[in-house]
Amino acid sequence: NVTQKEMLDMIDQNTKFYNKAVSNDEFGEVFRGWLFNQFMSSSKDNTTELIQSGRSKTVEFKERLLPDTESDALSKQKVAQHISAFANTAGGHLIIGVTKDGEVKGLSRDFNSISEGQNGFKQQLESSLSEHIGETFAKQKTEVQFSSSDGHSVCIINVEPSDEPIQFSGEDLYIRDDDKTRQLSSKDSEEY
């Protein structure tokens, strides 16, 4: 248990630290650089850990967002299906740029196929999510981040669980079943 005196001592130390960071430009600059590096390395470590943990009820991989061939034509829709499934289950993380087997391929093929690179990729992703699962949910309950793993850029979509069922394209209901996304039957959808 932390005593009141220990709490006051911690507050006093933090106040002194803050005042030094604000009043001493050199110290402040070094601290901000260190803090940024800590943030970046923890983000990278977290991405690597998610990938290494493999596909599960809360983690899915998708190699690409944008179609490369006719067989990939539904790629954006499949991403939105995974997102709605995470929302309807326990939340989760969809990582784009990684094969189903966990091999990091990166996003260079997607970035090269659109004129605006990462920004264009993010716009297409957000547009697809808004179209298929609703703009409100997409903006409030998903977070799109870019990180790197094994020297490749990947996109991580963090999805919060929803209190209400999230339908794909206003009709179908998807859930996560272990490491798979599956569509519920009409009967199961009604009961859900």
C-alpha cells in the first residue's frame, strides 16, 4: 500500500521534474527525444509481439488491402468483414502487410499501386470501412496505425468491441470463431 506521504513525495518529484523539463531547453529536448524513442520502440515491440503471437480470436493478418488480381477483388471487403467480426466479438487487431502464416511482406505493393502512398492507403481503408460497417463506428471504434516489423511497413487496425451488433454492408453479421472470421446464419444473426 502506498502511504499518503509516499504519494506526496512522488507528486513533488514529478513537479520538480516537470519544472526542469520546461525551464531547461537542453534537458527538455533530450527528454522529449528519449520519450519519443521509447514510444516508437514500444510500438514496434508491440507490433512484433502481435505478429509473433499468430492469428487468434483477437489477431488476424491480411497480406494486402488493394486488389492485385481478380481473385483479390474483394480484398477491401474482406478487411471490413474482419473488422466487423472483431467488433461483434471481443475487439482485436487486423494487421495488413502480413501473410496468414505470419510472414511480414509489408505494404510496398499497396503503396506503389496508389499515387499518395501511405496517405492514399489510409484514405482507401477508411473509405471502405465507412462504406461497409458505417462511418460512425469506423471513426469512433477503430484506430489505424502504421508501424514497422522486420524492416517493412505494416498497418494495424485496432478495433474496440461494440455494444451493438455491427452488420457488414447493413445485412450480414460476422464474428470471430477462434482464429477465423465467419458469417452467422440468418437464425443466429436474429438471436445475436
